[in-house]
Amino acid sequence: MTASEATNTALIRARFSEPCEWAREIIRDRDLVERQIARVTKTARPVMDGAATGAHVVASAIIEGRIIMLETCVGDLWGMAADEEVQERASRIVGQLEHELDAAGLEVRGGIWESA
């Protein structure tokens, strides 16, 4: 692969918003997953000019030099009692992904793969 081809490959990404679709894609190609590592984490970022915080589950793996990414919104955090339900939903999704990936023989780590 030439340097130009490597640069172009790194820019190509597949994005998913449904955890089950992403997991099926990764598991289907598990033998091609770089270093047999998939990354799964929870993230949060301000929404509505900071009035709330959007909670997400983000997962990624590299297959043949391409990042295969999941980003699914699990709800908004408002600093209220209902936030616990959103946090629990995120934890359930992370736990399910970790279980499925581990059962497929992949190592699950925290963090996010991103292109440079």
C-alpha cells in the first residue's frame, strides 16, 4: 500500500447508530479486527447551549485500516433524578456490547479509535 492509499483508507469510516447493527458488523469480521481490539465507552457533551448533557455510547474497531464506529444517543442528563435511568441505559448497552464482543473472542477496551 502506498502512502497515498494509506491516507485515503484512513479517511474512510463506517458509522452506525444502532448497537446491535454495529456489533453484528464487528463480529462478522472479527478475524479482520486490528489487534483483535474493540473500544467501547460512554461519553457526554453539552446540548441546548449547555442546558443539558447528551449521553452517548461510543464504540469503535479498526477493520482493514478503516474505523467502524458506533455512536448512539441514550438520552439527556438534566441534573435530575431521571438522569439515573439514562446512566443505567448507557451502562446496559456498554455491558451488552462487552459481552457480545468478548464472546466473539475480541478484547474490549475503553476509549475511542479516531483518525489522526
